[in-house]
Amino acid sequence: MYRRPHFTEYVMARIITIAVIIFIVFSLILVLFMPQNSMLMLAILLLALALGVLVFAIGRGANRMQKELRTINKYLSNLDKVDKIEYKARFFTQEFEDINQSLIKILKKSKKREDIKQRYNAKLKLKNRQRADMISAIAHEFRNPIASIMGYSQTLIDDTEIPKPLQDKFLGKIYNNGNKIESLLSRLILWNKFESKEASLHKSTFDIVVLTHEVVRALQESYPQRTIEVTGQARVIKADRTLIEVVLKNLIENALKYSKDTVSVDVTEDAVLVVDKGVGIGKKDVDKVTKKFYRSGTHSWDNSMGLGLSIVKAILSMHQSTLEIESIKDKGSTFSFKI
């Protein structure tokens, strides 16, 4: 099967052919015009030596050119595996030097495009994974309240003789689960606004202690058996009242869900602290609980779709603040922020 010659092979074949022809032609000329045998042999030897040196020099240069071109080809053929391009070419002629440098530029541009493509693919995979996590989280969170609504409704439909107190109890369960679904949907809508950069601040001046009491009264309806203590003097701030209400509601409700003792909300001169004595958060989870769709894999810290604290973090960031978390496993947690 025919194989194309390499650069060095091609050059050497041509130059040797030319050198042999030149040697034969000039040797015949010397034989014809130089009858002296001693001078004739010396001239032929010098001619052969000169042609040999010429062939050697050209062959060496061609070999160096081929080596450089092989290196370029190696980079091009393994572009997806090359992490960094550190390569400088040295050629005998400016034309080959220019060609080589142009190839290097093309190579670097190709590598840059490949890097961009890989980053884009990585982002796409992350988005797809987040979408799958979101669907899984939504299904998980909505399954129980929907199942409860359907169960209680079916019972009321099938048995019309149910006593009035029991009917009222079932209707109350249906109403509470409906509220839970509405709360989950509101959280998803709010998260979507943050993701699409549509959320904006509408600042006003208000007393954060008064707002905290309002949030506590609303939560007491869902947690009538729990005690929530609010301490602190009146403190007027300038912020988005609706969003700060979301922050307080999420933090206090988290404390209620993962503890059985009294939950404390302390409003100081420069911070708000929500303290519970509940299950706490493991060290490996503390830095992760504010991430979207994060679920610890245990039942002790669920974080309801992984959106509650993520939304809190986003709201506080809009107010140039951060969420601080201090927690000890099985001892309790303190969530705080300055504003």
C-alpha cells in the first residue's frame, strides 16, 4: 500500500538525487578537461565532500523542521487532552517561522474554544442536574400534602354520616395542607425571580421588632403548641419589608421544625438572631444548607426543597448582608444576620 513520504524523506530523496546528478556531471567535465590524474582525483573528492556537506546540512535542517511540525501536529491531534500550550518554534526560514506561528495562534484559539465549550457543557450538566433535583424535590414536598388532601376528601365523600366534629377536623386538615402547598408554590415563584434576576428591592422604613412580632403571630397559628420568645428594643431600619419578612419567617419556621423547645428571636442593636435547641446541623452540612436544592440525605435536616435558606441568603445579599450559622449537632443552632 502506498505511503506518503515524511518531510525529511521527501527532501533527502530530492537533494540526494540532485547531488548525485551534479556529482556525475561535474566529474565527467573534470575528466574531460583535467588530464592530470592527481589533480583530477583531488577535485572529484572535494566535489564529493562539498556535496556531502550540503546534503548533511539540508538533511539536518529538514529533520528539525519535521520535528517542529510533528510537535504542532501532536498538539492538534490531542487538543482535548492538552491543559496548557507552552511551545516556541525555531525555523531556518522566515516563511516556515510565519507558518508555524500562525499554526500556534490557531491552536491556541482552538484550545480556547474547546475550554469554552467544556465550561458550557459543565454548566449545562449542572443546570440539568439542578432541574432534576428540583423536580425530585417538588415531587417529594408536594406528595404528602396532596395525599392528605385526597385522603381526607375521599373519606368525606364516601362517608356522609361522619360526625360534625370529625368533619370539621378533616376539613381543617385539608385547609392546612392546602396552605402548605400554597406556601411551597410561593417559595418556588420567589426563587424563580431571584434566578431570573427579576427581584428588586422596594425599601421603606419600619420597626423590625414590630415585624418580628407579626411574623411570630402568623406562625403561632400553624404551631399553636410552641413557644416563640422575642426580645429586643424597638429598632427602625430601612429595607425591603416584604423580603425581610420572608427572611424572618423562613428562619423562625426552620427553628420550629427542627426543635421541640422554645425558639428565641433576639433583636440587638446591629443583628437579628434566631436560636433553637434542636437537632442541630452536622459540620459537613453547615456550609451546604444554603445551597439550592441541597438535601443532607438524613431526616434530621431536610431544608424543605433546599430553597428556604437559599432564598434567605439571596435576600440578605441584596441588602449587603450575610447569613451566619453556628450549630452543634444535637445541641441546637443560631442563625443570625446584620442589617
